[in-house]
Amino acid sequence: MAESQAGTEAKRLDADRLCAWMQEHVAGFAGPIEIEKYPGGQSNPTYRISTPGRDYVLRRKPPGKLLPGAHAVEREYRVIRALEDQDFPVPHGHSLCEDPAVIGTPFYVMDRVEGRIFWNPRLPEVPVAERSAYYDAMCETIARLHRIDYVQAGLADYGKPGQFLQRQIGLWSRQYAQDEAAGRIDAMDRLVDWLPANIPDDGDPTAIIHGDFRCDNLIFHPDEPRIIAVLDWELSTLGHPLADFAYHLMTYRLPPSLPAGLGGEDLKALGLPS
């Protein structure tokens, strides 16, 4: 069913218009093209654009009425271009189209990077003795992102510097309090009171944060424990690096019944760092 729906949606794109746009805006492009939608639940629909010489990836805003600021593919394109200039592993962004007349909504085109994506954090495809090196690569890559000077990278206005934790705690606490239909949980009420009083006193650093850093948003080298591209930048902003890293670590707390959960697993037996 998912593949059938993906094929139907791909056919809705005007291949002739897209091919003509790529001919004008993508250096080295030569058609014809074939369009295939990647299955899955991406909030920004993603497509493989195949040509006789090479493949590309297209990400677009979904059609229909959207919340203000949501599905901002323009921001995604901006950050990957900025990070590429900082020698950070992202796909090369070719061009951004903000004209909805081409395929119905704004979109951008980037390189398709050949490598491995691991959907399971247990890394069953990797020998046990080698898995820890892949986790080291993830930690090295997110630390490398947080070390980038966002002002030098041209992203000084990509978010609000400072007070990120305070703003996030305030936002989610207000939304929880206002959603009476969701009911109340004693543990959540205690957490809402505890968090503002326990924000780390660490100088309030600001960095470029990914917002969804996990193994299935990374492309690893075909043979090595090395990340060659970080994907899905739709939640990226300027924020506190510890918040980004804590999200990355959340896989250790999620129950194993969830696809990304390692909670309660025998990490040593799995060859994973603890």
C-alpha cells in the first residue's frame, strides 16, 4: 500500500516542468528523469530523481494549508548550503525553487549520497565488535556540528541565540497546561515545576542544532564507521547543544518496543556503548 501510494504521488509531479527547471538551475544536469517517492512518513515529501547519468533527491513542502513556519524547505536548503561551506557532511544542495508553479509547492534539489542508513539503533547489519565505532562516529559528528561558528557560517539569524532551554521549557509547559482535554499526570506536573529551577548553569551556549539527530537520519560510508551525510534538517535552529545531544541519547531511554528504543537492552551484549 505504501509503495502504491508513493508511486501515485510521484506521478502527480509534472515531470516535464521539473525537468525543464532542473535543466536551467542544476549545473551539469541532463535528462530525461524518472521520479520515485521515498515511502515513509517524512513531513516534507522526498523523491528520488533518476537520470541516465546520476541521481538527485528532491524535498518539497507538502500540498495544502500549512501552519505558519512549518515545513520550511527554504530553511533546510539554507542550512545545508551553509554547512557544506563549513566542510560538514551534508548532501550538496543544487538549487532552491520557491515558485509553486513548477510542481505545486516550493522544493529544493540536492545530491543523492550513496551509503548506508541504519533504521535500527542496534545496528544488526554491523558485526558486534564494530558497532561501538559507529556510535563514536555519531558523537563525533554532532560535536563537530556544535563547534561550528554559526555567525561565521552566515546563520546568525537562523534562530534566537541564548535562553533556548528557558524558551523550550516555557513553551511546552504552557501547551501542557492549556490542553485540559489531555488530562493531568502527577509526574508531569512535578516535572513542570522542577525543570525551570534546574536549568544547567553552563554559560548558556548557542550552537547550530539538528533537532532530530539519530541513526536513521545519517548516511554512513558504504564500508567504514564514518558519517558522510546528515539528513532531515527541518527541525534545525540555533539552540543549546546539550538539548540536541540529549535528544540523540533518548534512544537509550525509549522502550525496545519502539523502533528507536534501547531501554532495558543488554548493551554490552549488543556491542553498544553505555
